[in-house]
Amino acid sequence: MTATLIWTLVVLVAIGLYLSWTAGRLDRLHARIDAARAALDAQLLRRASVAQELATSKVLDPAASIVLYEAAHAARQAEEEQREVAESELSQALRAVFADAGQLDVVRAAPGGDAAAHELNEAVRRVPMARRFHNDAVGAVRRLRQHRKVRWFRLAGHAPFPMAFEMDDEPPPALADRAA
Amino acid sequence: MRIGIVCPYSWDVPGGVQFHIRDLAEYFIRLGHEVSVLAPADDDTPLPPYVVSAGRAVPVPYNGSVARLNFGFLSAARVRRWLHDGAFDVVHIHEPTSPSLGLLTCWAASGPIVATFHTSNPRSRAMIAAYSILQAALEKISARIAVSEYARRTLVEHLGGDAVVIPNGVDVDFFADAEPRPEWQGGTIGFVGRIDEPRKGLPVLMRALPKIFAERPDARLLVAGRGDEKEAVENLPKELHARVEFLGMISDEDKARFLRSVDLYVAPNTGGESFGIILVEAMSAGAPVLASDLDAFAQVLDQGAAGDLFANEDADALAEAAVRLLGDPERRAGLRERGSAHVRRFDWSTVGADILSVYETVTAGAAAVAAEDDRGSPGLRARLGLARD
């Protein structure tokens, strides 16, 4: 009788420890998503800022300036639900403006243009990176949260079910020449 | 930035991953970052100042061959101490799925972790069995890097998730500026790699040789790499033996001069390649490249634009392509030119900057790396209401 009781207790404690460990795992994963999301936000904001700076620098022709300014402004001001669309449109605007590699040379030739071109290059390369890391974390959480033990014991608590950030982040070809 | 790099393989054994880590660490040190590399090494091996020994690797049978791995209590303690002493902003683990230092570091660290997946091995049985353990450790990795699109695909298939592709780096100018050696020039075909490792493909090249030598009477084959030379030429007609020269193991400097000298570099590898650094080195040195059409090779050679491809393991196709190239100096000059332009993207200046971008992306807004004990095992004690702070 006592032996059965002890064994039951041991099993219960083991299950408890396992669930606690899984909850810890989830907790860490959610923290990872938060960090990845913050990094993605920072990169998106950086890209929009560089684009806006270029648009107002009078280096580009007026038409290109307006297109780029409009897209960059919309991306910075977008509401959360509109964000993916607005950022995708900024990618498209950047591709349209820098469709011709000559445009980049014009920017580079302007005073301070080299630094601006470098910043833009960094920004359009880091957005896809940050987005991939973010969605990788989201995928890991979703896989774990779909598991029975997590759903039955509500190990995720009140954390919202994470969503991937889907957007068109293809950089302009003139700026992406080094991607292998 | 304080960067910690984890090397899974013995520092004293030469290998692709080790060289990659050495070059990467030295690149970052030149830029003024603080770098510490944790690597398995015998305690009496002389190490560069930035390498910390994690103790001796133990040879154990793993995944069909004998691998030298670090595991167990002592190694785990050393990993922990290294993490604690280093106080790194970011830790970069190489080959995190091998049951060695990489996995131990994943286990022990918290904070921004970057991992590079070098190989694209098919999933091993051990990996399937240990999947959930592995997954719990790999979940801590904030950013994954694959060395090629091919490696990324296998990674996505086996482990889920995603990765960015950053190729391996090469010091392009080291190869481009090497001095050719006259005795290695003039109708020479070059091969670099282990002679007795069939996956490196020397047997395929040997089968193609009689045809190549018959068509090009002045052609010679130069082989650089260790292994049994007699066995390698066993099936070659006696009269052709004189036209195959074995150079044995050669130094890095000699390898650069070797690749500068040869008229054609042949990479007949039959499989197991996830990148093909030797092709990049050959192109950097301006050698026209002829390689088997493995996925990884096709990608490095820009789908055949920067070097010619032949059907894998097909000695006749190899012979035909080699004869055609040796008889067409214009085509070789074209390959040389396109190859040299193409390899710029593999230069450390580009690759290193990309890896640094990854570090900066994951460290933005994140706390530094710590050994988990430093913070107290966070979940359990807190959830049981025992946490003091």
C-alpha cells in the first residue's frame, strides 16, 4: 500500500518536473520571439529612415523622390495590421527606384552619398535576415504549442499565439549583388 | 563586441571547419573585436592566444565513422566556465547538431546564440531518436546560418525552421597573388584532396585519365593530398604512371601556388559536399574549374557560369569535358575571368561583414550571453515560489 503510494507520488513529481521544464522552454522561446521581433522592428525602421533620407536629399529625381518618400512614410506610420503590406510596398518602391544600377552610382557620386548607399545596402540586407530569424522563432513556438501536453495543461499561459511576419523583402538587384 | 566561437572538432587536426573558424576569428580580431574560441585540443598542443582548450576530444564511433567528440561532465564544466569568464555579447556555435561542444554550449548558455550548419548529412538514426532533446537545445539558437542553399534545404527538412545563407569565406587575394611554379605549368591537370577517400573522387578521374592522355599527349596530372599513391594508380596502364605526379600533403602557400600554376583544376567529388571551398580557392587563384555537378558545386560555380560541370561519377563525361577545355585556351581564359569576378562574394571582407550583421541583428536589444547557472535556473525555482529576488 505504502509502496504504491510512494510510486504514485514519484510519478506525479516526475510529470510535474517535466511539465515545468516544458513551460520553461516555452517561456524562453517566447522571450526569443520578443527579442527577434524587436530586432525586426529596428531593422524595418532603419530601412524606412534611410529611404526617407534619400527621398528628401534631392539626389534622386523628383518623381523617384515622391514615390520613395510616400512608401517610406507609409511604412513608418502603418498600423500593426497594415504593417506587412506597407513594408512590402516599400520594398517594391526601392526596387523600382533602384531598378537601374546607374541610379545607385548617382547616389554614390553625391556628397555623403557613399555613406548613404552603404547604409541602404546594410538595411535592405538586414531586413530579410531579421525576418528569417523572427519567423524561425515563431515556427519553433508554434510547433511546441501544438503539442498535446502544452494544450492540455495550458503551459503557454496567456501568451498570444505567435504570427509569422510575412512580407516581400526582396532587395533591389543592384544592392543584392553579393548574395550567393 | 565580445564574441565567443565554439569549434566542435580538434584544433590540432586540420579540417575545413577549423580553418573557417581560424580565419573568422582572425578577421574579427583585425577589426578590433574581442574573440575567444573554445575548441577541443590536447593540453600540450600550442594554441593561438585566442583559443581556449576544452580538453581532449575522445574518439568514439559515431555516424558510421570514428569521430573525435567532447562530452561528459568535465567538458560541460569547462564550457560553463568559458561562458562565465567570457561574458560574451554573442556566442557563435559551429555544427551544433554534432554531439560535442556545440550541443553542450547550447545546453549551458542563454542569450544571443548564432549557429552555423556546415554539413548537410542526411538525418542519422541517432538524430531521430534524440530529436526532442536536440530540439530543446537548438531552440535556444537565435540565428541559424547555412553555408549554402543546399545546406539550408537539408536543415529545413530535418529540423524545421529557417536559416540565412552565408557562404564560407576565402582570403581571395592570398590565392590571387601567389607566384606560379614553372614545373607545375604546361598542360597540367590539378587535383587536391585525400587520395584514399573515394568521395573525393580520384578514382573517377583515374578512370577518365587514359582517354584524356590519349587526346592530349602533353597533359600531366598533379595530385596534392595524402594517401596511398600505389593504390591510386593501380588500375591505370603502366605506361601512363609517369604522367601522374604525387606531391603529398602541401602547405597553404604551396596550395596557392599549385592552384595558380595548373591549367585545369578538376573536382570529381562524388558526394558529401555541402559547400566546396576548394573550388572557391581554385577560382581565386585563377584556375579554370571542372567539377562534378553536385548541388553544392553547381551553386558555388554559379550553375556552370564560373566553371564547367560534368555528370557526377561519369568518367567519360569528365574526360570529354577535360579534353575540350585543355584544347580551348579561349574558353579557359573566359572561365578564369568569370571565376575571378565571381569569387569576390566569397572573400572574407564580404562574408565577415555578413556574419557581423547577423551578430548585430541578434544582439540588438538582447542581454549578453550567460551560463544558465549564473541566473539561477530561472523557471523552476521561480515557479515554485522559491526565487529570492
